[in-house]
Amino acid sequence: MGAGQSKAELNEKVFPNETSISVSPDVVNQLSDRLHSFDVAPERQSSLDAHIRSRIQAELQYLRQEEAHVRQEIEAALEKENLDRETTIADNVDDKNSEVSTKSSATILEDLEQMQSKLSGFNARKQLQQFSQVEKANEAILSCYKSNRITPLDCWQQVKSFKNAVASVEQEYLKAV
């Protein structure tokens, strides 16, 4: 009852081959070898390599520029934050403490460098003063040897004073350490 009309008719027709189609195994092997091998001419490969290298270099350059830009932004933000913090601290100082000036970090670093240079100069002068005894004893030995070329054994007193000066400097150094 109407079920036959709702079915679509199949109009498929199959035509059988009158001749058989066959491909030789050599042709199949040759085609499969070409499918799996990706041999590229050396000129083409070198141009591909050069193109890839140039793309990588361009990307690296871009990333380095971006990194420098981000670093500059971070430094600017940190500098602004530090300046804001310094001004906040300066604003919070009481009137009685207003005599004490707040210094920026650059000024503090400059003062620190000056103090370090003064300290290194002081230490250098102090070391020269400590070794002055040794230098004097050394000069005494040299002058004694020059005056007693024939009998250098007569300079035993100067050698003894030199050894004592060196020993005293060593003791002072060990106490300092």
C-alpha cells in the first residue's frame, strides 16, 4: 500500500570488463618508489635551506627587537615606580625631619662610589706605611752590599733587621685576618 512508491529505484548498471586490466610489477614498483622517495635537486635543496635560514634569522631579529622593547618598558616602569616611591617617602617626612634631605638612588650610588674610592686610597696609604719598615731595611741591605762588595758577610745586621721587619708585617697581617 504505497510502500513501493516511496522507495527510490536503483538505476545502477554494472558493465563487466571485456578485457582484463593488468599492470606489470615493475611499473607498480617504480611508481611506489617515486611515491616514497623525496629526492630534491641539490640546487633546490640549497635554495630551500637558504630560505629557511633567512626566515629563522628574520624571526630571531624580530624576537630580539621585541625583547629589547619589553626590557625598555619594564625599566621605564620600574624607574617610574621608584621615583613615585621616593616622592611618597619625601612627602611623608615630618617637618622636624625635613632638614634631612632624601636622595635619589643615583645620588646615593655616586656617594657610595666616592666613599669606596676614598677607602681604597686610605688602604693603599696604610699598606705603604706598613711596608715602609721593610722598604727601609731593604734599602739598608742594598747600600751595605754596595759598600762591602768584597765582604758581603759584614751585612748580617741589616739582613737581621730586614727579617724582623718582614716578620712584624706578617704578624700584623695575620692579626688583621
